Amino acid sequence: DAGVIQSPRHEVTEMGQEVTLRCKPISGHNSLFWYRQTMMRGLELLIYFNNNVPIDDSGMPEDRFSAKMPNASFSTLKIQPSEPRDSAVYFCASRPGTGSHEQFFGPGTRLTVL
Amino acid sequence: SQQGEEDPQALSIQEGENATMNCSYKTSINNLQWYRQNSGRGLVHLILIRSNEREKHSGRLRVTLDTSKKSSSLLITASRAADTASYFCAPDQTGANNLFFGTGTRLTVIP
């Protein structure tokens, strides 16, 4: 298995632009998590899905952030409009199911908003 | 806070020495997990210890858990330069379905 796949790996954009981050979880995994990592705040959970359904989005910082999981093999995190303070590394992770606790992380997307 | 809090924030040791990192949390847990993150990479799961366990070993890793003190420790024995990374604890809170990571301990192993 290729593991969790994220794209793009790096994104540089200007303030006000829309940014879409993509994630393909490991096949057969039922849960998907989006995290944001910064030096100041560490690793923050933004939202997670179980069986494609959003369960907890309380970590989503603002209405500018939205996430979707249209099917079991694909999820997006969108920021519109982007701001410089959104600059961070965004990670996607997946987990096999409720009986398993280990999360498998993707390589991350490094976002820079100028 | 639901997240684990690692201590120290940074640790620098010589190759061959042992490294000990501590974690404190505030809620009841099902288990506690430790992850490693190499620079520029995603987190990798190292070991899980259940709430009814007190100690667990995996290769050069030894994890302890004291639920009465809500604390855990990760010991890496005979450290290697390749162990240089950030280490995170993640309490799996009872009733929750996700993990809460802290800011990690940055370990540097000097060759």
C-alpha cells in the first residue's frame, strides 16, 4: 500500500486566493483526520470523518475552512479566502476502524500564504 | 486541555545514551500512544499502551503509564543519530474518537 497520499506537497499562494488540499486515505480505512501543525500551536485537529461523515469539526478555525469527503478514497480541505496566518503544514491521517487506534499520517502539505 | 503535554520541550544527548521523555494528560484514557516525526515528514506511530498496562517494550523503546498520576514516559535506550526527531504523546481519551497531540519533545542525538 502506498500509504496516505497528500497533494500538493507544497503550495505557495497569495492572500485572498482559494486553496484546496487533497488527501487519499489508505484503502479500507474508515476514519480520516485533518491536522494543522505550526511551531506556535503544535499539531491541531481540524476535523475528522468516520465512514465519510464529518463527526467533529470543532477544530476548524473559521468559516473560511471547509472539508469534504465525497467517498471513502478522497477528501479535500479548502481555505477560501486564504490569509497569511493560515501558513502551516497540513496533515491528513487515516485509521482502519473503531477497533484500531493507530493513525497513519500522510507526508503533509506545506502551505505558504503570502 | 485534552492534549498530552510533553516534557522536556527539547533534549540533546550523545549517541549511546538513553533518552527519557515524559507526558502528562488530564483526562481518563483508553490508551496512550507515542509517535515520532522526522523533520519534514508526517508522524509515525511507535507504540500504544493500554490504560490497564503499566509498562510496555518494543525493541529499544520502553513506555510506562501511571494512570493515577496521568503520566507516561518514553525511554529510548542506546540512542542513535537516526533517533533524532520530535516525539509526541497522544492520549486516546475515553469517549472520544480521536487523539490529542501536544507540541512534542525535540530529541537531538549527537554522533
